[in-house]
Amino acid sequence: MSVPDRRRVAITGIGPVTPVGIGVDDFWDALVNGRSGAGPITRFAADDFPVKIAAEVKDFDIEKFLEPRRARRHERFSQFAFAAAILALRHAGLEPTDPDPARVGIVIGTGIGGIALYEEEHRAMLQRGPRFVSPELIAMMIPNAAAGSLAIELGFTGPNECTVTACAASGHAIARATDWIRNGAADVVLAGGAEAAITPLSLASFCSARALSRRNDEPTRASRPFDADRDGFVFGEGATVLILEALDTARARGARVLAEILGYGLSADAHHIVAPHPEGAGAAAAMTAALADAGLAASEIGYLNAHATSTPLGDVSEAQAIRKVFGDRPPPSSATKSMTGHLLGAAGSTEIGATVLALGNQLLPPTINYETPDPRIELDVVPNAARAEKFNVALSNSFGFGGHNVSVAVAAA
Amino acid sequence: MGKQEFYEALRNVLVSRLKVEPEKIKPEADLFEDLGLDSIDLMTAVMAIEEEFGIEVSDKELEGITTVGQAVDLLSGKVGVGA
């Protein structure tokens, strides 16, 4: 079911701030060479935690992007979003002053928001008293602070929103941005996700939930989606912002079109707040809906960027969903999280960015650390080494706690 | 504790916490016009000084404070400088 007169949606810029690299060149170089961004936790002393590893963003200096007086007003997750937005605008060849500001929208998702500042200020209250809590805490920690701050810093006055659906948040952001362009609410949208939640409190909760890999002695081998010996995800952080534009206005300004968003699909598991549906029914529904929205047959999909977090249950559920949609001939399906770790609310846009780069380079990023097949996962996971592949259309999946599923279909420009 | 000590403490908070350029800070500098602070910045700075020196400043006392020098006078007055 396609609507013939809706506007087409181009992707013209990618701004990654990730544990494997900042900026498209470093990010893509790491992915095609199978480099992991995981290592020992450095942001705080994690000695008392059963998990002592994470995928942190290295060498991040917000002052390369924003003057110090303004930068200090933004929590770390908003700072990631800002840097990612600047990188994406540059990649798209857009100066912030180029477009009509009223025609530029912003949608930045996050799973958790400014929890680092929350923990710091909560400690201040308990140790020193309520008088010593920062007046800026609430304004900086709210999940929508990144989207609002980007508008304040860049002056874009179009639609502005925040999607909060845990690890599907930036998948939903891309879907939202696609709607705005299709229906004419905006010509350009800065869309993506940001997360900076590697803090003692969130780490403790994920540890209690047994969600994280405990392979502390081999951090770069800890995230191993689809491998039989996977034991949980690697906690990551970062942001990726994509520049979405109406294809007609992008072409009119002579933009380099990287890919086109053909459609997306959304669904809910309606099953459990954290456990995936055992047969992947919700995930399959999202992929099927994305194909329908894009007007595609399953056989036209040449690559699938899986959500695949490296948890024992989640990867099996997604593999079953993929088989349900694609039958006996599923497309090659690799897991970017094997290298980046799990960026939670920033995972979806980061992986759609990786998928766009895969399309542009006709090269599939691998699933690293794939050593022992899991008999329940019957997929070509592009094991351990990037692979040249001729393909025109790809899907990228994002699923979140709460049972939210997003699948996005992108095509070569 | 002399005024100089409060001046240095305020200067330190403005530079390290609020990222004000050090060369802009002078007794006659206007906190809002010259240093670019807003009311939340001023609260943040005053809270840090309150904590460092164990003093308390009311919102009412802060009203009308516009320069670095006035802020130092207010803060140092809290511990009876020269008394």
C-alpha cells in the first residue's frame, strides 16, 4: 500500500559519535575492519561491580564543537547529540544558516536521558542537603533536553520532539522524521538518538538484571551476537544524528544523496517489559510492515542490519523473526553491536547510519566474535570479516525494553 | 577571611564551573552584561561559595546584585569582614 503523492525521503548526512569512532570516516573504518570499541570502564571505579567493561566514547571533547560557556549547560547525552548534529550537517554539506530555520525539524531519542547528572545531584542532596542541588538538574536531565538544546544552539524552529522507547528510541526518531518530511511539516530533519548512561546506578541495575556480558578479561570479545557463547550485551554510549531531507529539495540544492528511506514498520510485542517475544512475533510484524510501507517484496532485501544485542534470548527471537519474514532465504544479517556495544537509545540511528554506509560502499560490515554457531540461529551473519556484496535495499531493526519494535527500509540512492 | 579571598573564590567558580573567560572578570564587571551569566548561573555560583564558606545568602539579598564587586561585598559581609 503506497501513497503515490507523498514526498520521498533522502538521507544526506551521517554524524556518528560512537565507541568505535567519531565522524563517518573513523566509524566506517572500524566497522569494516571489525574493531571493537569495548574496554575496561574508565568513567568511574567499577571494582565492586560484577561487570567492569563497557564501550565508552573515547577522546570526546565537546569544546571542539561548542564554546565552553554554552557546553556546560548540556548534560553529556545532549553534548553527544550536539556533536553528532554538527558532524551530520557537515557531512550533508549544510551550514546551520543555509536552510529556512522554520523548515528544519529535530527529533532526538534517548533511552534514559541525563542520568549521570541525576546521580551526581542526588548524591549532593543526600550528603550535603537539599540546598545544594543544582537549579539546572531537571532542565538538563529530562530526555527531551537534547532535542530542545539543539534547537536553541542551532536556531531551527521546525517540529521538535523526543522519542523515548528505550533501545528503539532512535529507530522511532527516524520514523517520526520520515513522517514529517512525507507530510510536508519539514524539508530537513536532524534525526537520531543520544545516550550517556554508563553510570554506577544504571550499571548496577543492568548487572542485577543479568543483562550484561561478564567477559571482563576479554572486553573486545564480550559482545558476540548470534554466537553460541554469548552471555549478554556490552553497555555502550554515544549518539548518531542523520540528516533527512525531502528528496526534491535535497536535489534542488545539489546535495549528495546517500540513500533513500523507502519505509518503516512499527509494532509492539505485547508480551513482557524486558523479555522478547519467544517467537519474535512483534519483530516480524515490524519487518513485514516496513516492507509493506516501502512497497517491497521480502526477496528484494539484500542486507539486514540486525538489532542483535548479544543476549541469549534476544538474538534467538530476532533470528526466528527474520526466518518468519524471509523464509528459507534470509538476507545476510550482521550485528553492528558486536563492535560498537549497545548504544541503547542511540543504537537505532547508529545502525541505520551503518546500513547507509554499507549500501554506499556495497560492503557488509561483519558480526565479529562469531566462533560457535547456535543451532537455533539459522542465518548468514557475515561472520568476522566484511564482505563485498551487490545489493540495493536493506532493513535495519531496533527493538526496545517495553516491547517496542522498529524496522526501517533504506535503498541505495 | 578578607574580601580578596571571596573575590578569588568567586573568580574560581566563574572560571572553572561556569567557564567564564578569566580576563573578563574584574570587580566592576557586570555579571549579566559583561560575563554573560543568567539568573541560574548566579544561583549556581552563589551556592558553590555558600558551601565553601559555610554561609547562607537569601534570594532577597541577591536582588539588585549586578557586578562582581557587589557580589563579593555581599558574600564577605556574611562573615563579618573587618568586624
